[in-house]
Amino acid sequence: MTSSATPSPASVDPREIRRVALSSYLGTTVEMYDFLLYGTAAALVFGPLFFPDLDPLVGVIASFGTLAAGYFARPLGGIVFGHFGDRLGRKRMLLTTMLLMGVASTLIGVLPTYAQVGIAAPIALVLLRVLQGVAVGGEWGGAALMTVEHARPENRGVWGGVTQMGAPSGAVLATLALALAGLLPDEQFMSWGWRVPFLASAVLIGVGLFVRLRVAESPVFATAEPRRGGRRIPFVEVVTVRPVNLLLAVAAGIAPFAAQGIFTAFVISYAIGIGYDRSTALVAVVVSSALAIALTPVFARLSDLVGRRPVYLGGCLAVAATAFPCFWLVNTGHAAGLVAATVLAQSVVVTAMYAPMAALLSEMFDTHLRYTGASVGYQTASVLGAGLSPLAAAALLTAAGGGTATHGISWLLVAAGLVGAAAIWFTGETGRRDLTDIDAT
């Protein structure tokens, strides 16, 4: 397609940007539903069903090991789908990643257990988890770019924020799906009930694909396409020509992902360990995720009005400032304290950084590198932040003697917040950048 036949973002039909935003939101919601659903299932059923010959505690650790495998596969997905997304187009990769995630999740739902097929069961589980990670690694970058590159410059933040609403939406759906399945008697839940939420993802995938098939390719990509001949491999060019941008993207992303990992995955097990009911801990996470959905467009719009850097920098500094107060609230032992801590940390602080992230990372890279650069930066930060922070928090708590000795965890959050603040400071303001200038620095 030539540039003369391609509309610029300023001339895109408003109905098209709404359709693109809905497509990105639904796609990210479904992808994160499937990805996070696995995490909850790992805690509840995968140990006894797929690692029954191990000590129960070791079996749980093994099931969480398969969970980590998905996180470590995400940067690979960013590299692979980023490469083809920068060469062939954003839309094709979004359809591919959604199909890949749908197949992997549906197969998990029908996967035989260890008792049925032996060692083949956990091996297949790990492989399917890796496929989930690869799919998620390629999904976010394409979804973010489709909305940001379709949007008018003055509205890139708010439309990119629609994509960001998908993650907390997926978290709410995944938690509720397994909570409903958990209402079954234990024998039925362990036999077949846990499979239903995975199989239900096939319906969500169908809806997402239907919407995505109706959207047009990114106008920014299509306009730049004729000028992309002779380029090197996108990932190679990112790490050789734009290494500073990539490092800043990773460093900036550590703060929101570290806080998110600690105040979702870790805080559930920690709260239960110090005496909270399991239902109370899950309610706290669901409430904070639901409020994050509502506040995401607020912070995203604010980033359009005052700039990405002030909003994101404020969130990073807030991570450091609230690290100790949030755990003080959790350690009160009152349900209100736990809910207040998760709402403050996840709904407000994390969302202040997460909401403008789609626009921010998209604006940090040239058109012919944008899918790769934004995806690899985002997914690497997710591994270092959300993937490793719960493990680091557990290790720090153990080293401190357990109980409510959370000072080390708070200092970890302080460090993550300051690293993110330094990264966004040196990144500078990106909100006024012309995305159609593929050779911009």
C-alpha cells in the first residue's frame, strides 16, 4: 500500500479508532485472562494433578516453576513477533498471537494428568505454558501500537490507555472464573471443574478474533512501509542503534511491574500466612484490579494533558514513598488495611505508571523498530519486575525470619521506584514526538 492511499492518524475515521481500541482491549484482556488464569490454577491444582510423586510443597514449587517459564518466554515472543510485526504489519501478528494463546489455553483445559499419561503430562504442561508466554510477549506490543498509531497525537495516551485496561480486566476475569469453579465440591473441582475456565477462553478468543478481523492496518506502519527496504533485523538494530532507548524502557518498566507482582501474587500468600482468610486476600486483589480499570483512562488522559514524564515520574516516586505505609496497612491484620494497601499500591500508584506506558514505549522507538523495541522493553521489564519480585520478596521475608518482617520488601520497592524515576527522567518527554518520522531519535 502506498502512502498516498493510506490515511494519517489525524484523518482516521473516529469509528475506526474506536474499533481498533476495542480490538486491542479485548485482545489484551483475553491474553491476560489466559496467562493469569494459569497462575491461579498453579496454586490450586497443578501440584497434585501434574506433580503427584513429589512432596506436596515441592509439587507446588514445581507448578510455580512452570508459571515462571511463561514469564521468561515473554521476551522471546517480543523478539519473534516484533520482528515480523515490524516487517509484515501489526494486524497479522495480533491475529497470530491470539490464535496461539487460544490453542495453548484450550489444550491445557483438555490436558491429561500425570495419573493418566505419566511424565508426558507435566512436560506438555510446561510446553503449553511456554507457548502462552510467547503469545503474550507478542500480543502487547501489537495491541499498543495499533491504538497509538491510529490515534491523533493529542490523544495517543488515552487511546493507548484502553489497551492497558486489558491487564486488570483479565486479572478480574481469571480470579472470578476460578472462584466460581471453586464453588464445586472438591472432588468435582479437581476432576473437571478447573478445566472449565480454560475451555471458556475459546469463546473469548472467538469474540476477539471477530473484532480484530474488522480493523485496518496501522496507518503509520502502512505509510512507512515503502521506506523500509534494506533495513537490518529489527532486534539487531534495536540493540545496536537504540540500546539506550531499550535500557531506559526496561528500567522504567521495572517499577510498575515490581509493585504489581508484590501487591497481587505475593500479597495473597503473605496475607494468608499472617492470618487473613483466603477469600479476603482474593477480594482485596479483585477490588484493586477493578478500580485500576476505572483509573487507567484518568491517568492516561492526564499524560496527554501534562506529558508522559510528569505522570510516570510521579508514579515511580509514589512507589518509593508508599512502600513502607502499604505494608504497615497489611500488617495491621484488618481486612480494611489489606484492601486499602492493595488499592493504594495497585489501583493508584501502579496505574499512574501503567496507564501511559503504551504511548510512552511506542514513542521511544522508530516506526520500523517500534514493535520490537516496545515489546522487548516491556516484556523484559515484566520478567525482572512481575516475574522475579514475588520470589525476591519471599526470599527477603525468609531471610528476615518470617512473620511480619517486611522491611526488606519495602526497601526493594523503594529501589525499584527510584530506578524507574531515574530512567524516566533521562528518557525525557515523548508525548510530542511525530510517530511518522521513522528516522527520529
